[in-house]
Amino acid sequence: MKIKNIIFYAILGILALLTLATLILIVGYLLINGLPHINMEFLTQDPKMMGKEGGIFTIIVGTIYVTLVAIIISTPIGIAAAVYYTEYAKEGIIVQIIRFFTEILAGIPSVIFGLFGFAFFVVFLGMGWSVISGGLTLAIMILPTLIRATEESLKTVPMSYREGSLSLGATKWQTIVKVIIPCCKNGILTGMILGIGRAIGETAAVMLTVGGALKLPTSLFDSTRTMSVHLYMLSSEGLSQEKTFATGALLIIIVLIINTTANFISSRLGGNNGN
């Protein structure tokens, strides 16, 4: 039995090291080739010659616009759905079906969301390739992440908090708004940050709904280009290897910062949900 345990732990250790080595290889390769080309000009200038020259200022702004729209739309819906599941819905076949389809929604490939967004928002509703079309599509994509994070955080609030609030004369809605949600704000924030990370890194869904315009978007109905789409365009068309690596390095730095922040909030502050 001892030998079996040693072999088992050795295999797990080797697999863990392989995973870590792969991550370091990918991230390191991008950073080594991209960081030397990231400077103030690259961050503040507009792209020229389809991105071959200039910087990515309008690309960064477009990414922020689309991501903000997605988060602003999905956050209240995700929190409301989680509150309903946790506080109001009774466990039964209906709730199980809803949860089942929510889990399926989380596993659908992003290109399917892109096709839906293109057919429904871009064509059927006539919004065209625009910030709002991409934001709505991304909002649907990140809903499962927000719902799951909020729901799990709501479950950590002690039942005594609910009972104490109700015994003092507060209504159930007042208890939820003034007691329960403030106690699990860290979990909700973690879900939002993870949602932002996924929205920033999406390519297929954004490319089919936002378009690829390089100009600065001035309204929600303007087309724009996100960093992930710009990276794809640069690499697939072979416009500039330097700009490709610089964009990839900047994108991976942003995603790493977002995920690190989410992990920090979840591990360090998540334990204070009930305090």
C-alpha cells in the first residue's frame, strides 16, 4: 500500500509540474517576445495601416467599452438569479431544470454565442456590428460565472443572520438587501472579476458581433475592435510580428492581473463573508 501511495503521489507531482511548466513556457515566451515592444507610444497611439504601425489605444478603449457593457448588463441579472435560487426557489424539478440549463450554458463554445449574437442582435434586432451587440453577447456568456459565484457566496451567510433580521421585524427583501448581500459582497466581486477576465479574453463571439473597426467608438452602436480580436487579426494576416507579440503580452498581463485579483479576494477576503 505504501508503494502504491508513493507511485500515486509521484504521478500527481509529475503531472502538476508538467502543467506548471507548460504555463510558464507559454507565458514566458509571450512576455519575452512582447515586453520589449510595449512602450508609451504603443499604448497611446492609434493603430495605423490596419495595425501594422502605430499603437493600440483605440483597441484598449474598445475592449473597455465592450467589457463594461457586458458587466453592467450581466451583474444585476446574475445577482437576481442567484438570490432567487438561494432565497426564494424551493428545490424541485423546475429549479433542477433551470440549474441544468445554466450549467450547459457555461459549457457552450464561444463561437456558438457569437453566431447567436450575430443572428439575433446584429441582424434580427438591427443593431449591426457594434459595442452593444458584443456587450449583450458577452453578458449572456458570463452569466453562469456570475450566478455560480454569487450563489456559492450567498450560501456561506449563516442562517442565524436571516433569522435575526426577520425576528427584528425586517421583511425578507430587506433582509436580503441589507444583511445577506452585504455579507457576501466579496464573492459577488470575485464573480464579476472572473467575468471581466473571460469577456476580455473572448475572440470568436466578439468578432462576430462587434466587428473590427479600428476607429475610436463614440457610441454604443459604433463598431470597434477588442484586444483579442486585434491579436487574432495581426497573427492570422501576418501584419506585424512585433505588434502581435506586444498585444499578446499586454493581454496576458491584464488577464493574469484579473485572475490574481479574483483569487486574492476569494482566498483572503472570502472568509469574512459572514463577519
